[in-house]
Amino acid sequence: MAVHFTILGSGSSGNCAYLETESTRLLIDAGLSARQIRQRLLTLGKAPEGLQGILLTHEHSDHVQGLSVLASKLQIPVYCNRLTRDAVVRDLKGPIPFQIFSTGTAFEVGDVKVENFPIPHDAQDPVGFLLRTVDGNIGFLTDLGHATRLVIERVRSSQVLVLESNYDTRLLQEDLKRPWSVKQRIASRHGHLSNEAAAEAAVQLVSPELTHLFLGHLSRDCNRPELAERTVRQRLQEAGVTHVTLSVASPDIPAPTVTLRFPAPADFAPIPNVTAVCQT
């Protein structure tokens, strides 16, 4: 048995990841076009027709732009909380079989236990995820203005973690495309993490079990992969962290697949599925 995890793309233009266990195949967000999602899955030898669900962190377009075509056409269940559903349905082109969960309440999709928790971001009810499998845990922290104690504790058991490193402070300040009000929103406590903030969060999040740390959701205009990686790597080295593989996810190509084979976590226990709510 094993769990396979691939970031299909991550950046300010779009975010989508793929998780596969022995019996379950999931997308986490659908922020690429449906065409791009299909093409990138095909590079893994997969197709969206095999998906059992799509997990949504929140309703912003760089996390849902492929949802309407993909989920409506193939009738793939979409897992989100009620406020996110209400924000998403305004732009839907067809019915989607929503599966509504309450923020903070865990549920199962196949053999994946999905824990969710609130994160500070300027969306209706944004969440982070910890996906528990018998082979290892995968955490998602994108689009958060600051790393709260709750957020840190909820993903500390991850073997693989996706962490936002959205902007370089100097590049954001010097950016000519964004008005000052937008810059203030990005840098606010309900906006996005800078490279420096991501580095500090990474030090707090690291555990002996963490093997892979992906930096994601980088701004095309206000960041550079080498800046994000250097900032976070330097802070990890200062903290004496040497056992974690650090990578920067690209918006344009899938990241290398990570495969985990671990004994079942002691606290992994099945729980009931959420109730289906069909949006027409």
C-alpha cells in the first residue's frame, strides 16, 4: 500500500493537487482550467473520470476556475463548507453534487480521513486540510494571512506539507501593477504569507515526521522561486532542520510525485461520511 501525492500546479494564477491511495483519488482545489487539469493528470497516467471527489479550500478563482466544467460534466462530488458552496454556485454552469461539511468537523472520502480547520484569509469560510491515510498525512496551508496556533497544531503531524510563500516584501512594495489598497490587503493578517512569514511558520511546523515541504501559491509578479526557497531554507538551517526536502511548486508544470509508505498512525480511526447536498 502507498499514498501518492502530486501538486499539479500552484501559484497566484491557479492551484490544484492530486492525491491517490489504494482505493481513493481526490483533487485538492480545482484552480486550473478543466483542460489543464485533464492534461496534467494524463501526464501521471490518470484521468478526471477516475476521481472520487474534489476538496475545496475556498471560493477564490485561482482555486475553483476549473470546477464548473469538470465537476458538472463528470458529476464529481465537491466537498466544501456551506458558505464556500454559496459563493461558488453564483458562477456555475450546471448542477454539481456538493457534499457539505461543517468547518472543523472531520469526514471520510473512501480511505482518506479529511480534517479541516479555519484559516485567516479574506474569503467566506476558508479552510486548511490535513488528509490522513494509513501511509501518511498530507497538510495544506495556502492563502493564509498568518499562521495561527490552531493552524500550526492541526498540521504538525504531516509527513508532506504544502505551505504558502506568496510574496517577497520588497517586490510587493515596488510592484507597479497593484494599488496601495491591494498591497495592504495582501500583506494583512487575512491576506497572504510573505517568504519571511512562511519561513517562520515552517520552523514552528517542522516535526521529526515531516519529510517534504512544498512552498506554494507564489505570486508571479511579487516573488521568485529562488527567493522563496532561499529565505525558507536559510531559516530552517538556522533552526538546525536538515531532514526535510524543500521544494517550490510551479504554476506551469506538475511537481514530482511524492510516495509515502508508513505504518498506520495511531490516531487514524474511521468516522462517518458527510451528507450529500445536490446543488441544482
